[in-house]
Amino acid sequence: MEKITNSVCNVVIDKSYRNFNEALSIFHNKINSNINDIYDEILIISDQNVYNNVVDKLVDSIKAKFIYEYIVMPGEDSKCLDVYEQIMNYCVKINLSRKSVIIAVGGGVVGDLAGYIASTYMRGIDVIQVPTSLLAQVDSSIGGKTGINLGKVKNIIGSFYQPKLTYINVDALKSLPQNEFISGMAEVIKYSIIYDYEFLDYLIENSEAILNRDNECLYYIVKKCASIKVEVVEKDEKEGGLRKILNFGHTFGHGVEKLCNISHGDAVSIGMNMAFKLALDEKLIPNDYYDKFIKVSNLYNLPLKFEINTDDYYEEFDSDSFKECSLDKDEDILINKILDIMKSDKKNSFGKINLVLPVKLGEVKIIDNIEEEKILHIIRKCKNA
């Protein structure tokens, strides 16, 4: 068990769940206590896939007297007002109190949803994040962002609410489906671009061992990313400035994720490629840096372009709301819809799209003066012919 802490975040990295009670007692200043000495009731929120593989192991380790479970369907659709209301009603039904705790066991969807429920139930009760996906372990479970979606607008309802503890069992990554593990590598690569260029070399040199889920490599990359996230969050908890760099690839990616029905990690990978291409067009970075990004993306079989089926989406959008471009009309509507989703991003202000672009090796910058036509041009370039 290894702690990564500061004035804002409490993170523990481990190789099992056996030290869960010890970690919890440390952060409650109740040494040699267990969860029953700290909380009157426990509600575990998880999804069906994780429940089948992980929850029993965690329950056996924490040995709680009063424990309830609420299982949601896997996928982004669970981050909605209907599911939020259903779980809130369940919290009332089982009489969760202000001395109770919600434990989020799963990936980013479960973490975001459970975190927001904890932040609003009785004006806030403790939440513990137990991330089981690579994406959640290196990113979404740390830093206190919670949220649910409103229609097609991602995480527009939410709060900053720090978990009492983020407990990361790296061994849980061994049971991840390969596509989910690969998807999570997009967030891992992100950290090398925004904060630690030498980490990029590590990811390239150790790609085979990482893909084979070597224990030491998994532990190293999770610890590296978690340490960077903790440091950034301490400096800017409410995303007033520095923390925005963590959104590298996300502003472009959110539009692609929603329209193409792909995983968050795949969308971030495509979004990072768009950001790199735009940075090249703006002469912010040299070509060899972009080539290196392409190399690491290919090593991990991450997508760099997207496909959209116009038949699936055409009737959803009013074509009169989009300007005419040079592409086929149906595709033009969808290309502009990606831009439309980018405009609705929470991190924008004063009517400008805030883009995180690479500017130096291992360094990015928030830029808000890129013309819309240039953004549309990049989106077109990243669409498969």
C-alpha cells in the first residue's frame, strides 16, 4: 500500500483490497479501526460488469455489517437524471444518514454518478472511489469531479466534491477486457503530453510489457499518472486555470464520442490527434513531435480518425441550423454538430472555444482564439474517407 496525498486528495495505490480498512482508518485518524467504527451504513454503487468480477472481493475485505448494493447498467446512459433520481430514492428507502458512506466501484461512469449522488444526498455525505478501469484509476476517480449528463450534453450537471479516499487496486486491471484497457491508455498518454515528456519515452520503450499487463509496469504508470493528477488538482482544485490542461483531447473528443458512439478513451485519442494537427497548422510544434505522438498511438492500437454513419443521425438535426460547407450535405451537418457540441463545453467562456494544444515537448497551453473554420478543417481531416 502506497499513499499519494496532499491538502486536497487522498489516494492509495495497492495490489489488492486487503488494506482497505487500514487506509480508511488512516484518513479518518482512527488507527486500528475498521469501516464499522466509522460509518453506520455503506452503499456500494457499481455496474453489472464490475459487480460480477470485483464487488465480492471488496465486500469480503471491508467486512461491513450493514451494506447495500445498487447496480446500474454499464455505459454512459446511466449518467442521467432518471438513474440519479432512482438511486436517491433508494438512499431514502434504506435510510442512509450523514454518517453513511457511498462507495463507487467501477469505471468513470459509476464514479461520476456515485460522486454526484454523494455530493447532493443530505447536502453531502462521504464518498470513496474504488476505480476498476485504467481510465478511472489514472484520471477520473481522482480530483473530485462528479457529474451526470443532460441529453447529449456531457457532465453539464455536477459538482466538485472530493472523495474521502480513492483506493486503487492495480491488480483489478488484470480482469479488464482488452478494448477497455487500450481505451484507458489514451488517458495515460495524455499525461506524458501535458506534463512529463520523459514519460512518453517510457510508454514507447515498454509498450509490449504494458500491453501484456506486466505488474511492475501497471503499477508504475498508474502511480505516475495519479501523482501528476494529484499535483495538478492541489494547485487548481476548481479548474480555474492549470487544471484545464487535463482536458487535452477532450474538447474535440466529446463531440466525436457522442456522435460516433465510441468509448471515452477512443474519443480522447482522436481528440488528441485533432489537437496535434491543429497545433501543427498553427506552427506551435515541430513535425517530429507529432510523429512521436502517432508512433505511441499506433503502438497501443488507439484510433486517430473517426467514422460517422449519416443515416443514424440525419433526422435528429435541423439542417437549417448549420452553415453550408464543402462536404456532402449529410456529412456537413454532422461535422458542424461536432463543432456545436464543442461550443457547449463547460470550460468555454465569453463565447470562445477553449482548446488545449501542445506547444512544447510535454507542455500544453489553453488557446481561445482559433477561428471556427480552422477547427472545422481539422475535424474534416480526421474523418475517415
